[in-house]
Amino acid sequence: MNKLDILSNMDNPGELEKMYRDNRAAFKKAFLSLYPELTGNKLAAFWYERLNYEGREISWGSSTELLFVVFLSLIAGFIAKIPDWFNLNDELFYQRNAGFIVFPLLTAYFSWRKKISIKKMTLAVLVFLTAVIFVNLLPADPESDTLVLTCIHLPLFLWAVLGFIFVGDHTKNHPERLAFLRYNGDMVIMTTLILIAGVLLSGITIGLFSVIGFSIEKFYFDHIGLIGLAASPIIGTYVTQTNPQLVNKVSPVIARLFSPLVLLMLVVYLAAILYSGKDPYNDRDFLVIFNLLLVGVMAIILFDIAETTGKSRDRAGSFILLALSLVTVIVNGIALSAILFRISSWGFTPNRLAVLGSNLLMLLNLLLITFRLAKNVTRGTGLKEAEATISAFLPVYIAWTIIVTFIFPLLFHFG
């Protein structure tokens, strides 16, 4: 969808509505860039107000949608309680099945909300069933590296299935993929707020009952607390989808606020490493933490760029994002050299191969993003190319996740 498509249908309200419903993010972006050329056009003025309208009242959606969300929340609570009700080992169950508490239900919510075709929903259901059977049939060997890798990467695979449903029929559409990333950031923010409120409510409730002589801590956390924890991402998603105005302004502020803070932290941390005596080359635990740091910073960069989609960005903000990307390239380079050193010294293992592949992918993605950001700073080209780079790389990450989750256990004989 582009400006020409909209311009050629300005006298056809029905076609404009169809284009909007087919791809809302792309339509809004194209229309807002075209609008200055449509001064005096009443239909254009209507669409401008519609696309920029932000209701002040909180919306709870339709009663049907609210009931569906309550139903999904109860199902999430039921799945979370399976170990208690069926006398299963808590650690083994949650290690393998934590992702199934949330992602299939979020997928069901977006399938219903976006009216996804039966064919596509059936495919998603089959994928979930295959994944749950596969992970629960893996040998319960506490020394198995591939089991741990599968359990770590499986939620990422389930997240990819959610994204497949979220984008609907626009799987190759960059704005829709970025909209999925923005949804994830918004959902995390809203879910965190819900959890904070839940913790405060829980503390007050337990305190009030303790005053009158009732000790309800165990019952409360085993039932109400656990179900609330399982349901919180579903409720957070529901709130973001029915009230986008609640987080539309908060998420970009958080992204802009955290980028310079993370940049400062990274620079200080890299300097501190020189004096700490620690290094990721000989300290395995430090390498693990180093890679977790890298993943976290990478996520912040992607979230920041995704939140900037369709918005203007000040020059200082662009410099900060470029600097953060450059420092993250250095961090990635250190982590990559460390894992290569460990492989050359002690050989390949499933863990080292998984980390090597992830680091190589992130480094390549970071280099491309950094190049695009540098063009943005020096030539003022905008962030479209950086956004396209992020979008184009998502299937690559998903492919590697599938390999680690499902191929590694077979390749290394479940070791």
C-alpha cells in the first residue's frame, strides 16, 4: 500500500475503508504522509481526524470480547495449576511447558479478534500440539544440554507462532511485523503495571486477613496469585488492544528514556570489566551473563526503532541510538570472540554452537542496523531502512530458533 493507492481512491470511501481494514498500520502511515497535499478535501479531513482520534474514556470492548478474555484467563490459570492437580513435578512441568500457559491463548485471542481464517488457525493449533508433544517426550536427563536449549528457545518459537497469527495475511509486510514488535513492548509495559497493582493488592489482602487471625498466604499464592500471574499477559494484551491510547505515548517515552541510560551503563560496564579481573574467555558464568546483557540491549534497540515507526525523531535521539548500536557491536564482538576461543580450546558442544549461531546472527543484524542508522544521522534518510532491516531479520531469528529447539536434540542425540 502506498500514497498513490490512497490518492487514486479519494473519491471511493468504500475502497478506502477496505484498504484501512486490510492493513491499518500501512494505511495510516501512507495517509499521514499524503495528507498535507489534500488540504480542503473533506473526506481527507475526516480520515485525518479518525486516524488521530484518541478517546479519553477507557474502553472495555464488547461484552463478548470481555467474556472471551475472562475465559482465556481461566484457561491459563488451569494450565498453570496442572502440576498441583495431577501431582506432577513442578520444576519439570514449568521448565518444558511455561510457554504454553500464555502463547497459545494469546494466539487464540488474536485469531478471534482479527478473524483469522480457519486454515491458518488450524495450522497454528497443529504447530502448538506438535511442539507440546515434542518437548514433553524428550528424555528427562538433568545433564542434557539440548533439553535446556530446547526449553529456553521453545517460548521464542511459540512467540513466532503468535506473530504469524498477529500479522494475518500480511506475513511479508514490514509495517505489520514492526506493529507486532510494538505490541510486545506495549504488552510488557501494561502487564508489568498490572503485576505491580496485583502485588500491592495481594499485600493488602494478606495483611488485612492476618489482622483478624487468618493466615491465607499459602492458599492465596497457590491459587489466586498463580492464576493472576498466568492471566496477566492476556489481560495486558486485552487492555492494549482496546485502549491503545493508554500506551501509545508511554512506550515511546520509555524507549527514548532507556536508550541513553543503557548506553551510559554499557560504556561504564565495559570500562569496569578492564579493572574487575573478569573476562568472558575463561569464565563461563560471566560469558552467560555477558550474552544475556547483549540480548537485552539488542531488544531495547529493536524496541526503540519499532516505537519510532511513523514518527519523527530528533537528531540527538538518532545519535544516541547510533552510539548504542556501535557499543553493542563491540559487546557482541567480545562475546563472539569469547565463544570462538572456547570452541577452539575445548571443542563444540550444543551450548557453544547455539551461542555461536545466535551471536553471529545478532552481529550481522547489528552491523546492518548500525549502517542504516549512520545513514540516518549523516544524510537524514529517516529510519525506514533500519526498520526494514529489523523486519527482514525476524524470519532469520525464527529459523535459528526452530533449528535449536527441534533439530539440536536429534543432532546431538539428546545429549
